[in-house]
Amino acid sequence: MSFIDDATRRRLIAGVHEAGRRVLEIYEKDVDVEYKDDASPLTQADMAAHRALTALVEEVTPDVPVLSEESGDVPWEERRGWSRYWLIDPLDGTKEFIKKNGEFTLNVALVEDGEPIFGIVHAPVLSQTWIGQAGTGSVRIDGDEDAAPTSIAVRPLPGPGDGPWKIVGSRSHGSEEFEAFVAQLPEHERVSMGSSLKLCLVAEGEADLYPRLAPTSEWDTAAAQAVVTAAGGEVLRADTLEPLRCNQQESVLNPSFIVASARDRVWEDALVSTLSLAPENS
């Protein structure tokens, strides 16, 4: 994808790391927490990252519109005409930030015709960054922005005798549907993780499935979705098993979805069974 050339890519990675350093300064202090209308937490770090990341993409691509979780509502009448735009979650995993367990990320995605085609997921405390670009592949950087990247890819789903499947679940947002789904799977291990790191585990072959059967918003997933798909995996709507898309309706809420290293009849049947038993379908 020529729209993000090497120079632009380097500038974006450096800018996201710069924003991450500012977030770390706040993380190491006592944090004041406010609450939005939906009762989700908000900190100084959310706003500092929002300002830094919005300024970054506006500097790099001044003609491309930007939607950030903290930028307020952009009317659907305006958004529906966007063929290409930046989608930012300045701090995904604010609850993990407050708990100080390090499992939070800064997320920047470029969306084109509803598809996240470029994404950066940066975990400042872990000193790790994942970058995915359509047609180019996905990499992980361990350390600062000047560290050499390592190519990553999803792993084949383990077959009989190859060991357990690894299933990722949310550390802070469990659901009955998740429990019903995993109960129908073959031998498996469960990994709990916060923020968009869950998708990155699938992208780098450290997990096989991440079923998200509880609410999320498009900015929570877009950057990591770009990483997963460029690494050879899929992010699919749970109800149709079609690719998850952005900016297709007025609401920015995602439907339930599943992140998969590979399609398989076993987990697909388990998903159908789980959704048929969900309260809204009964």
C-alpha cells in the first residue's frame, strides 16, 4: 500500500513512541480518574495521548479526517462520506492503566472503505509495538522505535495430538457467552489479557482464538485488526463470519466478533451454538 510509504511509516512509529513516553510519565504518578457518561474511566493519560496522536496523524496526512475516542462525536452525516480516515484509541485498557498492570496500549489505525489497512499498537510498559500493513505483513518491535523489527505471523490451529488450543479472554470484561463458547472447544488453555494486546497475541502466534462476545467500539479494535489480518489471521463478525468492518453505520459499537488464526468447523459450530443460546436470540 503506497499511501503509507517508508518515511511516513517511520514518522508514525516514532510519534506513537513519543506519545507512549508521555503516557509513561503520567503512569508513574498518582492518577486522577474521572468518569464519562457511560461510566468508563478517563485519565490525564487518555487526553495526553489523544492530543499527541491526533496532532501526529494531522501532521503526516493533513487531508485525511481523524476520529478519536476522545474527540467527541463526529456526525454520521459527515462520517458516512469518509472513504479513508484515521481511527485512534489513545489509551485502550484504561482500567489496566489504573490497576498499573501494564496491559494498556496506544492504537492508531488507517481505515479505507471500512477496512483497517494499517495499524500501530504500542504497549509502553511492555516496550513492545506491533505494526500491520496490508500487502506488507506484520512486525513487532521490542524496545524503542529504532530497534530492528521482527516479522510475525499467526500459527496453524493445533490439530489432534499437537497440544491444546490457546484461547484469549479479557482480563476485565468477561461474559457468560465467552464461558459457553470455550466449554464447547477441544483441549485448550486460557490466557487473560487486557486491551488490544489480546488480538496481538493471535497475530504473533501466541494464541489461536480470541472470541469477544461483549461490547466494544471500533476504535478498540481497528489498529490491532490491521495487525492480525496482515499477519495472516482474520477478525470476523460472530453472527455472519464476515470480516469486521468500520464506519458502516451511525453507531461505532462493534458486533460480537472472533479473532482467529484460521477457520475451523469446530469453533465455528461452537460459536453458532453459543449465539443461538444467547438471551437476545432466545
